[in-house]
Amino acid sequence: MNDSLLLLIAAAGALVVGAAAGWAASSAAARRTLNRTQRFFGLPEGSECVLVTHRDSASAHGSIPRHDALALLGLAAVVENCRAHPEVAPHDTGLQGFGARTEFCVGDPTAHRRLAAHLATLLPGVAVHPGDATGADRGTFTIGSTAYRMEPGAVEYVLLARLAAAGGGRPVFLAAGQRPVTHRAAVRHLVRNHPQLARTYGVDGQFCVLLKVVNSQAYGPDVVEVVADVTRTATAPAEPRGHRATT
């Protein structure tokens, strides 16, 4: 066997070893990424979760608002990628307590019973105005001393939260907004930015951020600004309210 053939065999062997090492490294990185995603969403392989939404009362058939349905589809993709199994449940169906399985609760807290209960229990520092007889101020958030009123189609707010029951258990994700387009915007923000959220708050951490959807009448759910991390204020017990500033 001449030197040229030996060199050729050695080069081919090196390529095979290098390809195998690269594949192994890539597979290990993919597994770590998947494990981190599964842990952040509380969705180990084969687990179950529930997606809770409400129906459109203005619809004759009680259908899910379009933006809410699209938000659920985005969440379903995450669940599938985590190799878990979703169940969709209406907000007014009797459900078990939280913590046994991951829950994604999406909607308007003035109409979504399950979401309103979660806000009262897990985010007592947030008040949501039900609106007066004319509907004025409906959906206004008051967090601490600041009220966040929407201007439909121009400025609208949504709370995005990852929370857990006392003693641990699976997380509850909330997308509580003033209009369906804000729910979709919050879910898109969660799906796109969950690696950054996990780095900031930890894969098992709690957070509540206030997002602002800008000019939805022109841009839909695409233009979103982070207003503030309101975790500490939102999770603190509600205090007596005096004069409130308005944003």
C-alpha cells in the first residue's frame, strides 16, 4: 500500500470521525435546548396540559375570537415541539385546581372566569375594571398606583405571566389582555422570546410583564413594547387604592 493511499484512507477516516463528532455535538445541543424548553413550559415528554379560552358572546355559535384561536394554535405548536399533549377547555367548564398540569390561560379577564380567578389568586396586585353601565373604562388595568387604559386600535395592554402555585407544581401561563389582538401578541412574544425569559427569570422562575400593543388597527399583533416588569407589584397583596395615575 503506497503512501498516497494511506493518506487518502486517513483523510477519509478523519472526515468520518469529524462528522460523527459534529453530529453528536449537534444532537447534544438540540437535546439540551429541548430539555430547557420543556422545563420552562413545564411540559416534559408525554405530559398533558390544558389551553383555556372563552367564547365570543357576540357570536351566534359561541365561537372563539379569531385572534384567540390563532394564539391557541401558536401554543399548540409549542406543546407539540415539547412532545406533550394539549387539551382545549372553555373557561366556564369545571376544571381542577392548578399545578397538576401546565395551563395556558388566554383571554379577557372581564369575560374569562378562569383567568379572572387566576388574577385574583396569583396576581392580587392587579385590578381589572369591569366597566361602567356604558362600558367606559372596561378592561383598564390598575397595577400599583397606575391605571392603564386602552385606546382601541391605537394603544392596548396585555399581561404576560408565568406563575406557580405555592409548593411548586406545573406552571400557569397567563395572557390577560384588553382585546383579542393583545392575547395573540402576548403569546407570540412568549413563543419567540422564551429563551430570553428563561435566562432572565430562570427556567423555573415566576414573572409578570406588562406589554403594550401599538397601532393594532394597522399592524395587528406585530408591534409590541415591553412596558415594565410588574412581577413584584402584581404578586403583592392588594393595597387600599387612593388617587391613581393614568398611563
